[in-house]
Amino acid sequence: MIIDSNKIQKVIDDSPQDKKQLIMILQNIQLEFHYLPKESIGLVSEYLGMPQSTVYSAATFYKSFSLVPRGENIIKVCKGTACHIKGADLIIDQLYAGIGIKPGQTTKDMKYTIEVVNCVGACAMAPVMIVNDKYFGEVKCNRATKLVKKG
Amino acid sequence: MKIDSIAKLDKWRKEIQTKQKAIKTKILICLGPGCLAGGSDKILKEFQTILKKKKIKDVLVESVKKTGCHGFCARGPMVIIEPLGIFYSKVKKVHVKDIIEKTLQKGEIIEKLLYKDPDTDKIYKEWRKIPFYARQQKIALRNVGQIDPDEITDYIVNGGYSALAKILKGMKPDEVIDQVSKSGLRGRGGAGFSTGRKWVTCAKAEENPHYVLCNGDEGDPGAFMDRCIMEGDPHTVLEGMIICAYAVGSQEGYIYVREEYPLAVVNLQKAIDDARKFGLLGDNILGTDLCFDLKISKGGGAFVCGESSALMRSVAGEIGEPRAKYVRSVLKGLHDKPTVLNNVETFANIPVIIEKGADWFAAIGTKKSTGTKAFSLAGKIKNTGLIEVPMGIKLKEIIYDIGGGINDNRKFKAVQTGGPSGGCLPADKLDLEVDFDTLADNGSMMGSGGMVVMDDRTCMVDVSRYFLNFLVEESCGKCVPCREGLFQLHKLNEKICEGKGTEDELKLMENLSKTIISGSLCGLGQSGPNPFLSTIMYFRDEYEAHVKKQECPGGVCKKLITYKINDDCNGCMACLSVCAASAITGKKKEQHTIDEVKCDRCGACYAVCNINAIDII
Ligand SMILES: Cc1cc2nc3c(=O)[nH]c(=O)nc-3n(C[C@H](O)[C@H](O)[C@H](O)COP(=O)(O)O)c2cc1C
Ligand code: SF4
Ligand code: FES
């Protein structure tokens, strides 16, 4: 995937030039491109006048940042305590059988990415799966793939 | 309109009261996380669409209100009709027309939507009478599920910002702190530190400026109380923080919200904007000398950022690594300045304490743990949801009287409290009173309030492995005992789950735990071994079954179990179609069989079989 650095620069320029806002700037870039393109590390470091290593360490410390491109549809499977004991692993297994990827992976056609999250605060409905911000509660494992494809 | 005096606030409140009196009937629709997943947003729209076209006495389009989590998530989506308190549960969009035509127009009750107690078969018309609600007492959650979080007027009409008015009218900062201290309020974020003591220390600190922070990171998996407060009643958090700012002399504050809670961010931001617009935040609040403003800071998905010093670094745009606290963060906090950090629920209690007085609050709960506590009930329990109960209530009462007991009436095995820093308590501890000290004395902890209930189909060795895995991922890596120790502990735990552990290794794990606890800098490492220590303390027999007999009594650990189809199988093909390993064979309407060699023990067949025709051996 090729991303125009000018576009990244634009997002950066729209953010305050303040070292304290490092994480917010990275969040803004990720919001736009769904991940942090490689160039963004250098661009942010120049903009804020801090070493690339500092930007890189923040980008790798926080789980919400991804350094690799993510698919069009993000599937989040909750593996919080409540979801774990109510069979979150089964959902992951069934999704693997259904669309052929494991958590952390993206399908070749860039359509789906599966991510594991630790509790999304809907534990009462465990096990929970989120497809592009739509919550599915009490997910039956044999329906997981269908729910994903329906979106 | 700026509300630039206390008199104006009172006048405004009266005006709203008069206006809202015109709306006699209220239809509350819960948009909490659970009900939303069940499609309550569609129900809300349907009500609005139909009511726009219909004329019904006492019912207006404004009668329909969206609210935060009403609590009884297991019965969602729910619709509540006030003032009668009619409680319709498991509502679907198709029911809306019926509710309007029968209940709203003719006053008829639709029985099939009412709650029926599965044990007694008793049908309840009014939500307050349902056992799930009847045992509760709501302070921090008083408005959650009752008001529209987007409407500042809803908050104000229910007495919102009157605690703020009260202190500005005639209480000195130290009198405010005195009330908070006397109330006995202890931090609801986990450690249970005295809130009043924290505020006093900050107020007396000479360095300036002072900051007020709210911890909305809620990283404990299995907990969602803070989410529901931030989403369902954001103004109470704001009011609590403004009162704190007045008490400790601060002009700037932040609410740190985890990024998994986008709706909380939206609702809080709306509340902040509204409060600013009406002069309840910003310069010269309510026309007084008090100046205080707030910003939201979004987390980046790191559990350790809930820890005080890590959170402060994260707010400052740095990496959220905890620091050594030779000087406490209340003296050297955000930007190294004096800082009060409190949990969401802690702040939510403050307005009520100021309003009703310290003595009133201190009379609730136990002597050393005053007030109430919000819990999220999840796991294998019938009535999952959000509750608030007086401290000192017995675990048994929460799990059986409020929670309705275990799913499918199976056997209770353990309840996990305190998240990854807490522990699991077994059946013979169900008589324990829930307060900070009793839980800690028994190898668990109050934590932030997540309660995950486990039944006999849960493996405690697997639960310990689960938490250790979580902590290995979340350790920031600064301290060797935490980073490497938890990693090794997890590895040894995993070996046990595979039936390869030895008794010597169990001893090794206990020793290693001691090292991790004493050699770690922050709470994550210091309490990291707790899930292991509490499970081995109460469920040693399960560890021994894994180690000595290579058996998993809970039927969870994949390497130690096999699945077999029994004679009850009616050949419905459900398991066959779900088996990803193609290990199941059999014709329609004939008994199926599982090929033990091909089977990878995922358990999907077991999960889909509706007639218990699959045994775990
Ligand atoms: C690893 C770790 C994670 C924590 N996570 C949270 C959290 O998510 N929410 C919270 O309120 N407190 C959390 N705490 C506790 C905070 O450090 C702090 O004690 C608390 O926010 C203080 O507020 P309180 O006195 O009102 O409870 C955590 C502590 C540790 C060590
Ligand atoms: S105890 Fe663990 S999480 Fe805490 S500072 Fe040390 S390494 Fe980081
Ligand atoms: S454990 Fe999955 S939503 Fe909380």
C-alpha cells in the first residue's frame, strides 16, 4: 500500500505542534489511515523536534497503534475475563476456519483484520465480537463468520 | 445563556422542572452497551417515528428518552415506562407498535414482555420490585439509566450541580475536604485509599499549579462500571471534579478515558462543552472566583496506564511507564506538580456526599468501608449487569439474590474480583462481607468492581494462565522480576495446563511469585502473581489433578480432554457442520462419532449441541 506523505503531513500540520500531543497526533494519523504508515514516524519526529526513537517507542508501547496496514473491516474479538470463560477462543477458531486468518492477521485481499481486545466493557453480553464498531453480544461460535460477512 | 450566579442556577432548575412536569409519561430506552448490542437504537427510532404521527394523551415525542445502562443487561433491550415503572424486557423493534397501542394508549400491560423470575415464576410489573433491583442502593449510579446523558437539563432537574452551588455559597475549601474525609470515602479504583487524605495532601502542597485527574482507564477485563457512569451520567463526574478543584485549589484537570470507550469520550465531551457554555466550567464558575477547566485525554490501550504515575505520563504525551514513587504522585504528579487522581466512581460519589452530608454517607456500609460500591456482574451468572450495593453485603447475596444464581443452575465454583490484581474466591467464602479489607484478607481484592462468576465448567488452572498471559502482555517491561518473572510463571502455568507440570515446579512457581511481588515497582507486578496464588490457595486439588493425574476437572484444558458423542445424539448435524477439523462423521438422524485423532479439541461441537449429547472426558 502506498500512502502519499503529503497526506500524512496534512494530518500532522492540523495538529498542535506540542510535544505533549505526541500520542494525540499518532492517534489522528491512525484515524485517517487505520495504521501508522512508516513515513509518519519520521514526519512526526521532525514536526515535534524529538528523536525518531521516541516516536517509535510510543507507537509500539500503546497497543492501539498498528505499524502494518489493516483491512477494510476490523473484527475485534474480546478476550476479557468474562468473554474468555464464555468461549472467546471458540469464536477465534471459527473465524480462522471461516475466513482463514488468526488474530493480528489481515486477509490477502485486505478485506478483514482480526484483532483481540481485552474487554470492551460489554461483559454482560459475553462473548462479544465487534465488527467495525458494531457490537455483537452472546455470539454463538457457529454464527461468527456469518455475522462478520454480514457486517 | 451563562448561568452567572447561584440564584440563576436555582431559577433555571425551577424552570426546567415546570417544563418537564408537562411530560407526564416517560419512556426510557436503555442505550447501554448491552441493550445497544441488542438493537435498542432501532427501538428508540421506532418509538420516535410512530409517536410523531400519533396523538396520545400525556405522551409526547419528548417523552421518549434514551438513557445509559439501566443495569439489568441480561434482560435487555429494555423499555421502562415511568412514572409507573413498567419494565419491559427483551424488547424487539416489532413490539414497539404494541407497546404504544396497548400500554400507552389504553393502559394495558403486555404480560409477555414483563420480567418473570425463573425460580419462582412470579411476574413483576414494576422494575423496582424485581429482586435484581430491590436489593440495590444507588449513589454513584443514581442517574445512570434514569436520565438522558446528552441533556444537561436532565442532570440539573435531578439536583445536579446543587452540591457545587452549596459549596460555593458557603463552604470553605477545607470544610469541603473535611466532609469528604468524614464520609470515610475510599478510592473506588482499586486500592481503597482515603479520598479525603489525598485531597488534604494536595491542598496543602505549596508548589503550584495543582491538577485534578480522573481515572477512566478501566483496564480490568470484566469490569464496566466506569464506562456506564461516563456514558450514562457524565455530568456527575464533572461536578465531582469541579468540587475537588475548589477544595484543592486547581484550575486545570483531565479525564483519562481508554480508547475502547468511544461513546464515553463523545458523551463526556458533550457534557464538558455544555457545562462550559452555561458557565459551570471555565472562568468564574457560577459568577464566583472559581476557575477550572477540563480536557479529555484518550488512552492508547495499555493496561499499565491505569497506574497513577503511568497515567500522568501518558496524559503528558509520554510513554506510560510507571516511576518509582519515593515521592507520592499527589505531591509530584502531572508535570511533576501536586495532583489529585481519583477514579470515575469516586468522583461520582462526591456530589451526593456534599449534598447529603458526610454522616449520611458514613452510615451506609461498614465502619471502615463506607457507602456503596458499583459492581459489574458477568460470567456464568443469570442476571448479568451493573449493580450498586451497600458495602458489607455478603457475596452470596450479590450472586444469588441479585445475580439470580448460576446459569443453567450449575454448580458455583468461584468468583473473581479485582481483575488481574485480584483473586478467585471459592464457595465456602460466599458468606464473606464485601468490603476493602475483608476481600484483601482473603487473598482477593475489591479492585475496581468487576465480578466474574465461574461455574464447575471453568478450570481454575486455566483462569490463572489466562491472567498471567494478560499480565505478560501488559507488563511495561521496566522491572526484570515483573517482565521475566511473570513470563516464566506463565510458561510454567501453561505446562501444567498441558499436563506436563511437576510438583517441584508448583513449588518453584510459589517461590517465583514471592520474588515478583517483592521486586516489582508498580502495582501490576506487585499483584501480578495474585491470580495464581489465590487459585492455588483455594483450588490446589485442581492443580494436583493436572500435575499428578493429567486430568482437567473443569474439562477445559485441551491437551487433557477428549470429546465423545453419547447415545442421546439425534443426528441433527449441528456439530458436524461446525467442526473445523472435519473430525465428525455421521448421517442425518443417526448418531455421529468424533475421530479422536483428527479432533483438535476446540469445543465448538460441545458449544452448539443443544441436547447435551457430547461428553467431555
Ligand atoms: C496496573 C494498574 C492498573 C490500574 N488501573 C486502574 C484503572 O483502570 N482505573 C482506576 O480507576 N484505577 C486504576 N488503578 C489504580 C490507580 O493507580 C489509582 O490508585 C486510582 O486511580 C486512584 O483513584 P481512587 O483513589 O479514586 O481509587 C490501577 C493501578 C495499577 C497498579
Ligand atoms: S512492575 Fe511491571 S508494569 Fe510495573 S513498572 Fe515494573 S515492569 Fe512495569
Ligand atoms: S470481558 Fe469481553 S466485554 Fe468485558
